[in-house]
Amino acid sequence: MATHALHSGSRRRIRLDEHLPVDHRLSKFYRVGAGLMGLALLAFGILGLTNNIGFFDTGGDTVVGLNTNGALSVLSICVGVLLFVGMVIGGNFASTLNMSLGILFILSGFLNMALLDTDYNFLAFEIQNVMFSFVVGILLMFFGMYGRVGSALPHDNPYWRARNPGLAEAEQKAPAPGAVTRASLPPKDPGRPGGAG
């Protein structure tokens, strides 16, 4: 189980790399997301390099419908390998990596959209690359935030429990709904044997 960092006496500080047990089912989801997106980027990058495209060539070479050059291909391979590392490590690392790279892909989409028709378009982006960047960014953020961010997380979720330690402890001590407790039983009738009516 992840340990909690203490901050200011009894207050707990929540960090992005805590609160997910290693064997939790969410870890598998984060791994699958990182692996799928890493595979797609790795394939795109390798296909771009096999076409012998110039490193900063902006001549309109395409791979699977997307503009590319050597620099974009190498960058895609590096990010794909990084996502595979996240897949191997799993857990909070994969979740945080997916979220971080998702944000970077969305920012890259906006930045490269602004550079489309300029001399600074070194990655040979076209509008389809911008859209691809947005889609990959949204998917990575989904794969990173699933089960971790939201107002309706189930109370057995490790992230909810870490953010609400008082409520989680109270729920753990409280009897399950519908459980029969001594206080919920009707009082016995002392005039009859066994109190049966």
C-alpha cells in the first residue's frame, strides 16, 4: 500500500504518485492505455523513418494520411518508447505519464496550428496532424484520469479514500447497509420463553 506523506502535523498532502495499490485493477487500465497509444506512435514513427524523409523536410511526405518528416518520426518513436516504459511500470506512474503527455499533445496541437503556414513549422504539421494531436491528447488524458479524477468516484476507490481519509475510516467502521445488528433487533418479551411472539 502506498504510504502517505505527512504535512503540517495531522494534515495529509496528496501527491500524484500515491494512493494506488500495485495490484489494483486501475493499474491494468493505465497500462493498456499507455501501451496502445505507444504502439500507435511507434508505428507512425517507424513508418516515417523507413520512407527516408529528410529530417526537417517540409515537402509534404505522408504516412497513413499524416504529414511527417524525420524529426516528427524520431519524436513519435521517443514518445512511443516512453509510453511503453509507462506500460511496463504501470500504476500511478502510467496514469500520471498518460495525463502529462495528453496535456502536452493538446498544447502541441494548438502550437503547431499557429505555426502551420510559417517558416517555423519544422515538424511539417498540416491540419490533419493537428487533429491527430488533439485526438491522441484527449485519449491519453482519458487513459490517465479514468478512475482517478471526478466527483462521483466510488467509495472503495483508493484515490477517493486518500482524499477523504476521515469519511473512509468512518465507512470502514460503520456496519454494512442491511446488516443485522443487536441494536436493530426488536426487544425480547420477558413474559415468554425465548421472547418469541
